[in-house]
Amino acid sequence: MFSRLEFFLSKNNAKQMLTLNEIFKPLYKLLVLFGLFPYNIKYQDNQHQFIIIYKTIYLNGLTAVSINLTICLFVALHIRYIYTSMKDNTLASGIMPNVNYITELLCLVLFSLVTYLCAFLNRYNYVNMLNTLANLLDTTSNRGKVLGALKIEIKIILASLFLFLIMQIVVNFTREDSFFKMILVLFTFNLPQIIQFTSLAFYCVLIDMVVATLITVRLRLVSVMKERSFSKVSLMTVESKLPSISLRQMEVIYIKALGVKREVNKSFQVSILITMLQCFHSMVSESHIIYHGVIVQKSLTTHEIVNCSIWILYQLAKVGALANSGRLLKAEIMRLSQTLYGIPTGKNDVNFFMEIQHFSSLIYCQGTDLTACNFFPLDATLMFKVLSSATMYLIILVQFDKK
């Protein structure tokens, strides 16, 4: 009787234990909804792996093609609308604002096409990365708090996506324009941008999973450091309790986590590069539209100023998300390295000392930077570089306005 009760309680506790599948599932459904995840996957608890359902690629591919065709169709209609209503269009009046306006449309279309193409080409890499992370996170110790924090982060990301969507719809459908123009803006600006936010959310969540894996390694090193620091027995006795194979296992986990980081960077770097170009152009373009409409022509309404300002904030949010992911990864690797150097070793503890030196050399040699096709790193300095460059180009662009 007691054995059955113990089995029932252990089974319930196992169900209550978080897994990567439960954490990733809400974002996965959103990715499938937009066709950004080519395959449907199914999680196996006993093997800690995701299995591909191959037949689903047809439906997901049809969704992706339909979304891209819809965006391209409405972009063509939007460009035609701009040229036919040049005199009445107060949002993008003038030659330079119209050129920037159309360029921004084309940048969003280019991002959408490239993102879906990269998703199709890396469809197996997505599953392989998730399988590696699931194997590392679901089977390591100290994963309860780490997965709990990761679940909260994903909920915050999804809540932010929903808030961005609501703000876009409210701002769009409260403009003083025709209903046809609202529909054009919905399918040419709002839809590509929510796809962009969803793709960046997927990227940020994968990097957060890598960071969570590194946190489990660091927590394991912290426990080793505490046991070696506060143990009252001799170092030789401690060495027998803590064999070097445990440190080697943590080293293997670190290598696999950094391998996933490289695959994430490889899979998303092209779309991130186009995202950065689009964000940079949008910040310069929208700022110039505000300047041109308020200072030069004095024809911009309050709603249009608010719309342009919110659009600039959207671009800053994208750049900030990319910069924050790189900052978190670098900071966690730095903490892990400091924890590793803080583990005490004795004179007779040569083998353990060599293991620590090998681990630290591995951390030093492994590349930790996230880059956009090796053009620039995605780190804490990214926001400053984008803002300073956008300000400089805006000053140059202002020179073309006729006073």
C-alpha cells in the first residue's frame, strides 16, 4: 500500500517537474501559426527529444507561401497608392520622404522573404538545436529554478508580442485615413513587423536556453567550490569525493551549449542583418518624416507624429532585444569563468588543477560573440552604435530639405 502511494507521489512530482517542451510550447504554437517553423514536432518524455512529423511541412509551407504572397500583393498595391495619391498623402509627402517610405516597405518584404527562406533551409537545425538543449536542460541537476526563470522570460516575451500587436492595430485603425489605406498599412507594415518580432523572439529564446544551460554548469561549479572551500577534511580526501570526470562532464555540457550558440547564430544571422538594416533605415526615415512634416511643411498631425514615434520605439525594441541577448551570453560566460578560477586547489591536487586549466583555456578559445554575418557583434554596444549612426545620417538627410 505504501509502495503504491510512494509511486503515485513520485509520478505526480515528475509531472510537476518542468521540461523544455512545456516552456517552449506557447512560442512554438505561435511560430507554427505564422509558418516560421516548417515542421510540427512532438516531444518524447522518456528520451528528452523532439520528433519531426514530416507530413506537416506541406501545411506549414502553404501557410508561409500564402503569407509572403499576401504581403507582396499588398506592398504592390501600397506603392501604387502612394504614386496615385502623391498630393493627398500627408504621411509621406515630398520626394525624399516618399523614397524612404517605399524603401522601408521593400526592406520589410525582403526581411519576410529571407526569414521564411532561412526557416526552410534550417528546418532540421531548429529541431537538432532543441533536441540538444532539451537533453542538456531536462537531464541536468539544478534545472528547477533555471527552467522556472526561463518560463517566466518566455511569458514576458509573449506578453510583449501581444502588446505590440494591440498597439499596432489601435494606432493603425485610429488614423484619419481611408479604410483602404488602413488595410494597406495592416498587411504591409503591421503583419511583417509582427513576423519580425516573432522571429526575433525565437532567436532570443534559443539564446536564453543556451544561457540557462550555462547557468546549470555555473551552479554545479559553485557547489564544487563550496565543497572544496568549507570541507574540513584534507584536499586528498576531497579529491576522492569529487573525481575529475565530473568537471569533464561540465566541460562537455559547455562545449555542446556553445555549439548550439554557433548554430543559432548561423541560422539567424542573415535575417538579423536585414533586421538591423531595416531598423536603421526606419529610425532615420521616421525621424526625417517627423522633421519634414513638423519643421518644413508643418502638415503632420498629432496622430501621425505619435505613429512615427511608436514605430521608432519598435525599432529600438528590436535592437535592444538583440543587444540584450549578446550581453546576457557574454555576462554568463564571464561569471562561469570567474567561478571556475575561484575553485581552490592544493599543491598535491595536480590532476584537478590541470582540469581547471583545460576548462579555462577552452572558454578562452571558444568564440562567445554573436554576430550578424561577421559584420558587427551583437553585444551591449549595439544600441549606442545604431543610435549614433542614425543620428549622423539624419543630420546628412536634413541637408536635402528645402527650407
